[in-house]
Amino acid sequence: MDQQDDRGRQPQARVGRLTPLLAEAGWLVCGGLGLVVMIMLAALAALVSGSAAALLVWFLVLAPIGVIAGTLGGLAAQNEARARLLGPAAATGRRAAREVAAKTMWAATPGHSLRPHGRWARFYEACARSVARYHDIVGTLSGGPGRDWLARIGGTLDAELAEALRLARLGESLEPDELTAPGETVYQVLERLRKAKQSFAETTERAAAIALDLREDSDFVHIRAQLDMLAEQVPQLRELGA
């Protein structure tokens, strides 16, 4: 049983006695060593010149150099020592955490077949993030006519977002190659997506302001006026494409 456990464990790098010290205060240790080395060099230079005053001069010149160089080298040694103490499993964990963070960032927007990191994908993803934020805002509200109204507007936003995706795919399909100049339609699609991106963002911001004032005992007549303004601010991509 012990042999199986030993085989299941990952091998750890051997750690010397100096490694914990460097991991704890590598910059201080190496900075001090740099200072000591420069003091010895200053004393040697003063001895060669035969002047006691030269010791002070060389010390003032060399000491800062030794401290700075030693500290910088100590920081690098400290990071390396800490990595050795943590072992390969920690490094693997850090890499896995970075990969998860990257996947989470891209998972914040619905899937699409656009070219990753292209300008069409960036426009659409900005719109999708605004719509996702809008739905998050609605989700924070308790039941009531105000929430129902915002939810209906959210359904309109979803339909407009689908139209934004269609436009982004259209624009990418019309993207010219290096030997062809872009046509007028490409610029028209770009302009619509720019306006849609701004409109989605502004709609979400206004919805957040309304949600801040919306309570169960709110005067719905007053809120209704704000909701009407919000409905007018929703992107009108489908009407433009008609």
C-alpha cells in the first residue's frame, strides 16, 4: 500500500538549506552580500592607492551599485526559490487557473461562428456583454409590473442581438482580401454595428438607473415614463434591415 502511495505522488525537487532563506528574504540577503563585496573592493582600492581618504570615496561610489545589483538579483533568486518550494504542482495549478480565466472571459458572451478576435467578433461580443448585463440587472429585481416591463424589453434586446450577429456574419463574409478594396456595404454594416454597440450599452446603463429606483412600493406611473424612454432607446437593427 505504501509503495502504491509513493508511486502516486509527484516527485518533488530537492530543496537545499539556502532555498528557504532565499524564499523568505532573498532580496535582503543578496543586497547585503552586494554591499559587503563592494566594501571589500573599496578597501582593496584604498590599499592599492595608499590613501585613507580613497576608502571613503570608493565606498560612496561602489556601495550603492552593490546594494542595487544585489537587491535585483535577490528578487530573481527569491522568486526562483519560492517556485522550487511550491513544486511543479503549484506551477501547474497557476497555468490551469490562467486557462480557466481565459475560458471564462470568452464564455461571458454567447457562442458564435465569427473569426476569433476579429473586428466583427469584437463588435458582436460587446453587444452581447451589454445584453447579458441587462438580464443580470433584471434578475436582481423582485416581482412587479416594473420588472415585467423590463423583462419584455429584454426579450426585444435578445431579438436585436440576434440581428447584430447576423450583421456581423454578413460583414465578415464581405470582408475583402488584401488585393480587394472594401465595398460600400461593408462600411454600412460597420456603421450599424457601431451604433448598435453604443445603443446596447446605453440601454443597459439606463436600465440599471431604473432598477436602482424601482421598488415594490414605487409609483409605477412615474417609472412607466422612464420605461417608455428605455423602450425607445433599444437598438432598431431589425427595422433598419427591413
